[in-house]
Amino acid sequence: MAREGNITDTTHLPGPAGEPSPEPGAAAAPDPAAPAAPARTAGTAAVAFVTAAAATAICGIPAGFAWGAVAPRVLVQVVARGTAAVVNPETSAFIAADIWFCLIGVIGGLLTGSLGYLITVRRWGPAAAAGLIVGALAASSIALWAGDLGGRAAFQHQLAVRAPGTRLHASLALGAKSGLTFWPLVTALTIAVMEIVIRSRSRRRPA
């Protein structure tokens, strides 16, 4: 039978490296060097969103110049100072300009969606994906503006100074405003498809 006098109370024995052991029931002191996880996560998400959106929006500038270079312009005739009429009302130039804009939006969505997914989404997750989609909508609007950069002002000037009967090429215009949605929609679809493909491949890999 064990003696009660041999039982040693180790509650107040010093810990490793001479540090005293914590009191029973006392909570461990927080590590001052530990990072603040929620704040860091929120900051990273914000940076990912802004970076992805800005990088995608900038792509609208070359896309707009490309649209202005390939899209046909409607031929009009000056009927009075400041007024013009379409020479051929049945011209397909209006539809062709819209088709070219939508096609450039599809190409832009495929590029920014695939490259953006590989560069940003796989690293930063949903915040980067949202930034890419918002940036794609901005890029589409910038492309519409850049495609006729200076063209509208020059056309209005020609209308004001040219004599009646003069034929001019009108400035570019997007007839179907729904064409602005092609870039962000294709971007979102590309991200979703690539996510599904990569997840399915990772599940098929042997453990």
C-alpha cells in the first residue's frame, strides 16, 4: 500500500528552460507572432479582386482598337449641315459591326477566363473569379469606347463642314447593347468549365 507521504505535488514545478508551469485551469497566453487570419484573408481577397478586375479591364483597350479596325462603317450622305442619311438603308454594316464586337468579346472572354483562371483563380479562389467577371464587363465597355475613339467627333465635324451630297463613313456604333454581356458571360463560363475539368482530373488520380 502506497504511503501518502511519497506523493509529490508537481503543480508548481518549473517548466522547460526554467519557465514556471501554468496554474491549473489558466488559459494559454496568445502568441503575439501569430497572424490575424480573418484580417489577412479579407485583405488577400480584396487584393485578388482588384488585381484581377484591373488586369482584365485593361484588355478592353486593344480589343476596342481591333473592333475599330475590322468592323465596317456605314456609308452616309450629307443632306444638310449637321444632318446625314444612310445611302443604303438595307446595308448589313450595322449587323456586321455588332457581330464583330460580339466575336471580339467571345475571344476576349476565352483568353481572360482561361489565363485568369490559371494565374489568379487557382491561387486566390472565388475573389479572383469575381474580379475577372467584373473586369470583363468593364473591358467590354472600354472596348466600345475605344473602338470609336475620336471617330464620332471627327464625323460630327465632317457633317458640319461638308457640303450636301458628300458621302462619308459614319462612326461606329453598337446597335445591340446586349453585345456588352458576351465578354463577361464567356469569362464566367470558361472559369466554370476549367474548374470542373480540373476537379474531375484530380479525383481520377490514384491516391
